[in-house]
Amino acid sequence: MLPKTPKPALWRFIKGSAKTLFVVEAVCFAASYGVYYRMNTNREFRQHIHENYPFVLDYYYKIGEIVGDNKARQSDASYWSTLKKSD
């Protein structure tokens, strides 16, 4: 006896859902890469993140320290302290 094939409506739903999920994942990946790139190249953006979302910046620093010998945390802290002293 042959197995029953899925109903066409159910199959279309599954295919449509998979396509939607793929697009959503691609958009989220692109957005997260954009934020990472901006954090990696823009110290003022990192300062904004530090002031408003410090846990995000902490994760950014931890990833940088795990992946490589990233000294961004110390560099940013010394730069921001000199800015506060000059104000």
C-alpha cells in the first residue's frame, strides 16, 4: 500500500513558511552584521551603545577577546576617560 501524500494546501503552507523563514533569517543576519560592523569601526557608536545598552557592548567585548587578542575594551575606556576629563 502506498503512503498517503500530503495535501496540496498543507504542502503549499510548508513551502511558503520555509521561504518566509529563510528571508527572515537572512534579514536578521544582515542586520546583526551591520551592527557588528558599525561597532567594530565606530568608537562613537560604541559609546552610544555603552551609555544605552551596556550589556550589548559587554558581549561585543567578550566575543572580541575570545576570537582574538582584542584590546578594544581598554582602548575605549581610556579614550572615554580622557574625554570626560577634558569636559
